[in-house]
Amino acid sequence: MMTDPIADMLTRVRNAGQAGHKWVDLPVSKLKIEIAKILTENYFVHAHKVLDDGKHGVLRVYLKYHDGQPVIRHLERISRPGRRTYVGAGDIPRVRNGLGMAILSTSAGLLSDRSARKQGVGGELMAKVW
């Protein structure tokens, strides 16, 4: 039984990038699709799509590389099931002075740190990417 599927997703993406794979397949969920969508919108991955495998479905994330190195240098889960981390709208961290990105789960849905600051909402700090 897996207790933290988001940490599993981030680990699979991180490992696939370090191994030089073109894509990584993940068990699908609505939250994982939203995380993949945010990574795609912020140019950390090329694309994502949901494939039908006849069972539950598979989320395929196409990784992005620059000069042979993965664009995602660091992918870290912040809020965990055993220790949740919440931030207010004024306390959203700037990751790598704006070069990175934080992913937040807010009342307005899953947002990047820039979108959350723009909308003035805080929430659970899910992950940091750079």
C-alpha cells in the first residue's frame, strides 16, 4: 500500500530524468494530472497525456532536456502526509529567486507560486521544482 502517491510521482519523474528517459508512465489520478499540467505550463516538461490501458489509465509525462541535461534539476516534496506544510498568501516562498517554482494546493485548485501570489491565496505547499 502506497501512503504518498504524489511523492511517488515526483520520484519517478526525477529518476527518469536522471536516467535520460524520454517519458515516464505513472498511475493516473486527478491530482497527478493537475501537477503534470502545471509542470507543462511552466516549461519543465514537454507534455503530458492520459493513456487508456484497459484498467485505470496511465499518465505519460514527456520529459524535457537542454544540452543533454534534464530541465528539472531538483524536484522535492515539501508537505507530507505525516507533516503538512501550509503557507499564507504573503508567505509563499520564491524558489531560486524566481527561476524555480513551488506548487500549492489552494482553495482555487492546484496553482504555481506565481499564480497563487497573483490571486492572493495561500494553501498547502506541495512541492518545489527547479
